[in-house]
Amino acid sequence: MVSSGECEIRPVLRGDFPRVADLLRHLTHAASSWNRDYLTWKYLDNPFVERPLGIVAVVGREVVGFRGYYATPWQVPASSYEILVLSPGDTCVHPGHRRKGLSVEMGRAAMQELHPDYRIFLNMTAGASSAPGYLRMGFVPLHDKSRLTLTSFGRWARALPRLRGSPLAGVEFGEFGDIAVSPDPLHEEMGRVAMDPSSSEAKLTPLQDERFFRWYFRVPRMNHVFYYAREHGRVTGYVVLRVEEFGQRATIADYSRRSFAAVARILRFLARSRTFSLISIYSFTPNPELRRLLDQLGFRVDCAYERLRRRMNRVWPLFVRPVRVNPEDEDWFVERLDIREISSWEISEIRSDAI
């Protein structure tokens, strides 16, 4: 617990979250009820931590600042090493208390509070307003958030009549040969193909078992479509799309990394079906084999949409840092992997706190 002028800066408590939900309206521009559902799912119901992880700045009984830390499980398959990585996000300071350094002070308080129980911060959502603060706190740019995008601009005209409908209104669900399109996650089957025991990669890789999927896909008010490849009725691979912007833009949030043939069938199906005007994936995510397939299907990092996006809003990097306040050389390594190198990571959109 620290004092910053009139503010008390301390770890968040469960009882703080109704007031944090009110504060978050200044960040999300959503009703407090939506913020409560979101915060409950992300911090209170997270099955991988015993208590909510975050820092609040309090004046009297009012919460005037919040930084949340979204904990997700990772592994290094080559060594069976497992670790919880913390993603700083949902940072909000009340307009009446801004420009006083509260955001950075809460970040430094988090380092004191969370070390030594946790080792790594990975931020995937920094932008123009927050990136300078991360740099001041000693975060290191890991990789820019550039994307590969497949465009089908003819879809926009066909979308106009249903702009007021559900984002999933244009998706045709059902069985299409060996591909199934569903609004529902198959938690057990996804966990089985995601956690291929034959993998021996020496990378920090998302640990995605049935428990993770059962929790993650309870995220409130998100629109996901699940594509499953099957052989003899058994799921052999999956691709998950997060759908936005009236159902015209989709992001590949996750896919089964150990089943290339199955994922390739799904991606070819997606490219043929032209359900979405834009489908994107982080450019640093695919391995060389998958990158070649995406190139063949027409995914481009320099397409017109991506050039426009970069012109309107600079592509900011991912940031990484050890949790220790004053990191030593060994704190930058996990299982001899340098966390400052993108080659040490296998990162997908599903691990972003921008949800």
C-alpha cells in the first residue's frame, strides 16, 4: 500500500469491483452493468488465480484509478514447464485525476505486489496514450501488431441490408462435408487437439486445455464462430473467429497449432465461402508452413485495408517485461528463452486482453 498525495494506491479487493465498474465507463463508454459482467468474468471468475489481480487508486471511498492484470496459463512443451503470464490492461484513471502520474504509479505498485509470485508481464493492447507509460516502466517492445488480412470487398454491398442485425446474421451454420460451422465451442474436443502431447517446441506457448476453453468462451457479449475439421466424426482441428463490425470483419482468434492439415482445410473453406469482407491474423503468429498457405490464399500485410489502418492509427508494439521492479539479467529468461525475442513466443489473439 502506498500513498500518492490524496490517493491511496493498493491491491484491488473483491468488494472494489462495483466501483471499478463505474470508473471503467470512462474507458469502455459502456454501462456499469456491462462493465460488471466483464470484470467478473475476467478477474473474479478466472480459474487460474485465487484472488483478483489488480491495483486501485482510492480517494476516500471513491475508486479513481484501476489497473487490471489478466492471468493466463502458458507452457514450454519441450520441458513441460508451466507459467502464468500477466497481461496489464483495463487501465483507467478518472478524468479529474489524470496527468498526475497515477497510471505509472499503479503499474509500479503492481510490480511490488505481484513479484515474486509472478514473473512476466505481456501487454498486447498498448496504443498512443499508454505506450509511453509502458516504456517509462521499463517494458521492452517485442513485435509490432501488424496483421495479415484477406479482403473480399464485394461483401460490403451485400451487407448493407443487414447492418442493424446480429454480427452473426450472415454466417451459415451447419455441416459442409468434413467442415462444421458452429456458434458453440466444443470445449473437450478443442482441448484435446490443442494439447497435442507430441509437441516438443521450445517456445512459450498458450496452455489451452478444456478448463481454459470453458472459462474463456464465457466472455460476455463477444461474437465467436467455431470451425471444426472432422475425420470419421472426430474433431481433428479447429479455427475460431471473433466477429466484429456488423459481421463483416473477423479476426482469427485461435486455431489448433498441432494439426496443420485440418487447419489448412478450414482456411481454404473460409477463403472459398467469402462469408466476411475482412479476415485478419497477427503477422507474427503463423509458423512458416502456415504463412505459406496464408500467402497462397491471399492474406496480405500490405493490402489496402492494412495500409489505411496504419495511416489512421499507428501500429503499436507488444510490450514485455519481468515483474521484478529492478530486473536482473536472469529475469529476462524463462527456460533459457529470452522473453524479449518474438522467436521465444507463440502468441495468438485469444491471449490478448483486448476482449
